[in-house]
Amino acid sequence: MHCERADAASGLTGFMSSKGQVFIRVAGVAALALTVANCSSNVRGGVDSKYGVAPSPRVVANGQPVPKGGGRNMVGKPYTIAGRTYVPSETPRPVEGLASWYGASFHGRMTANGEIFDRDSIAAAHTTMPLPSYARVTNLQNGHSMIVRVNDRGPFHGNRVIDVSERAASALGFHRQGTAKVRVEYVGRASTNGSDDRILLASLRTDGQPASLTNGTPTMIAQAAPRAAAAPRQAIGINNYEAEDQAEAEFETAPAVSQQLASSTVPVRNNVPLPPERPFDLGTIPGASTPGMTMSSAAPKALPSSRPVVAGMYYSSPEPAHNGFQKTGSFNTMNQSKFVLR
């Protein structure tokens, strides 16, 4: 049987000193699963007679939305509850023991670091862990493992090592039985910004493997990384061209004509249109959706003045006349002259 009591669950919220006496105000946010006998506690004037502390005030009514996040980062100084001293630590050691859960009686109350407890969140209370922080809770009875958010102090009863919220207890599989033997391991500090319930719910493992915030798989993060600047593109002016055939090879063997072509400079157009970067959509290019050639555009046109045309003429060198027929003729060797037509 589960009994939610203010005296059985408490988080350390602060210290006050008055007339030499130190009063500890404990947030009543860490409920324990107790038997019927334990439910008959003596609470007088709002202060528990056993623990000497009072539950924290309820700041959110039942049925109202509970704000997420907030609070403050803290570790805290050593404190004493019911004659036992607890020393908060940045690196608490793993521990095994009993876990219990707390729910409706502490819903909407302040936690030790200033957050508001939500019974439907994946929250927990621990006596020495930094607040807020993440802890791995593994149910040793069924192998369920989960990451919880520690944002309160407690429990301070018997050999209980952690109190978890009602929703976390349901996920770990001991909501109905009230308590379970668990292993508690510190994972790291948590943020005070917003809710992390969805991430923590996704950390639940029911296959016997330890829970993690990524469940063993890498998390892909979308980043709007700045795009590297592309190298500037320049229009290239072609001074001369020919088909790659025998005429080009013969053209290169004529030094006089090559010098003439090299000396002729053709201005480079600076307004040559460049294609867009890939990938691109043809719908963004004017006229791309229409046919590229029409009958009128297929008519022969004069070449622009910036494209010289190379012409060649072959002839045979004259030779002195011979009487009779000779074995060889004068047409074995042909000479070529090239010139440029503008």
C-alpha cells in the first residue's frame, strides 16, 4: 500500500537562524511508499515530530498546468535530518537500495532548488546529488532502466536511496508495489531551461541494458552551418578555335600564322551569362520551359567578329620542265598557306 505523507518525503530548501537555533525548511516533495502502520504519523502545527521539518507550500493547484524548468543550480552544504548528516557532492557514488515514489500529495509544491513538482514529470529526489541533475535508476527486479531528473532532496526514511515521481515509477514497473530494489548512478548536471520529460521518457530501456540520454545511438542535430563561399567564376574568352582534326595539327606547324593569330587580341565580354549553381530548378530560369530552337533560329547566321576564321589553300611548287617522263611527279609534296578571314 502506498501512503503519501509530508513527513516521509522532504527536500532541503534552505536554512534559517533565529535566536541561536537553526531551523531547516524542507520541501515536502519526496513521498515514500509506506505501509499502513507507517502512515499514522504525528504532524503537529505543520512540523513533523520525527524529522523536525515542515512541507513546502503548494503553489500550483491540482488540475492546473505546472511550469517547467526554472529553479537554480546548487549543490548545498551538509545538513542533518533526524539525527543523520547528509553531505551533498559533485560526484556522488553509485548506490543500491530501495526506491519509492511520490505523487498527488506533493503535486504543485516547491522543490529544494525552486522548481515545482509535477507528478507526471520524470523527476526524483536524492539526498546528496547536485540539483538539478540526471541520474540513472535501474530496477534490479525487472531490469528496467531510465534517466530521471533530480530536483529535490530526500528521502529521509530507512534505507531508501531515491524517490521518483509517480510517472517514473510506472515506467520502471514498481508503481503498484510501492517500492523496488534499484541501482542509482549519477549521470551529470541538468539544465534549468524548459522541460526534458520527452527526452527522459525516451531513455527508458526494458531490455536489460543501461539507460542513456541517447539510448546508445548517436543523436543527429540539425545545424544551419554557413555555406562556404564559392570561388569566383570568370567568363573565358576564346580567341581561336578549330575542330580537333588534321587541319588543327597542320595549323600548329605553321609558325608564321601562329604568331599572327597570337598577336591578334580579341576583347573578352564581361557580361557573359553564367549558369546557376547546381542543384537548380528549371522553373527559375527564364525560357527554360520552352523549346530551345525554332525554325527561324536554325537559319545560318554570320559568325561574330570576335571569332576569327582560318582558311587554307594548298598548291604545288613549280618545277623546271623535263624532257620525257619521270618516275616521280611534283604532286607528292603539297604546300599549305593559311590566312585569317575577318
